[in-house]
Amino acid sequence: MLARIQVRFLLHRGAVMHARSSRVTCVKKGGNQHKIPYSVGIAYKHPPVDNVPSEFRVDVLEEALNIQEIETVEKAIEVYWQAFYRKFHSREGRRHRRQSLQMFRQYLTSQGHSLKLKDLTSAEGQGFLDSLMNHYNGMPLQANSKRKYWKAIRSFSRFLHQMGLLEENIFLIIKQQ
């Protein structure tokens, strides 16, 4: 994706130059503007937003590609766990991921969700992260603590998208704050 961006150049004595696609404007600190007939072409190629290295991705199993009857969140979580357990062998990592997705499923149930994959939206993922509380004092979780849940549901969404069960990676845009 190519995008044109606005760039600010710092010049000597506090002057600022703004560059846009076909004109450059120089603004001095005193407020005088001088139009300079100069063309600056700037193109920026944005990397994919979901550029997780392959060593950290949960790969779709070939056996899982043949399973087309996955319609519920519970069944999708089971298939995801199988793939996750094959790739990652850390006992603590497995425990955290299982706990995170179980809590997400419990959140969906408590909100009266139908637990069908076709009904899953990014609002549920954001609502889940916003609802996380510290069990000891009832305060919202800190950003570092929320990160493991955020990573789990984003990875789960990415996995379902790669399998073709979701049309888009729905949890890609959720914020962890």
C-alpha cells in the first residue's frame, strides 16, 4: 500500500518546511510564508500490520484444513489448541494460552453470545480486554497483564483467518489498553 505523507523538515534558525506531493511551503518563525516552486515526491510503503514472524505464528495443520464443520468458538479453540501444542512446548506458555482462551469463551457466554464464529466481531474482543479485572482487588488489569490475553485472542483470530473460517482477521484492530 503506497501512501503520501506530510513531512516536516527543520531548517536553520527555526524555519519549518512542509512537504506535500507537489509543493513545498517554508514558514519562518516570524510568520511570513514563502512559496517555493519545488516538487518533492514522497512515497511510503507501510508494512503489513500483522507482520508476526513465522517462528511465533501458530501454523494451520493440514488435518485442520479438511475440517469444514467448525462453526462454534469451542470447536475452533480445540483445533487452535492442537496446532498451538504442536508448535510450542513451553508448559507455562501453553497454560497461559489455554487460560486466556477459556476466559474469552467464558466472557462470550456471560455476554449471551451465540458462540458461532460467524457472529464473532472485534467488539467482543475489545469488550473482553476491557472487562479483565484483578481478582485480588477488583481493579482493571495493568497493560502488561492484559498483553497475554491480547496476544492470545489476536493469534486465535489470525489462525481462524488462515484456515478460512473468518473472512478477515477480526481481532487485528483491537487495542490492548
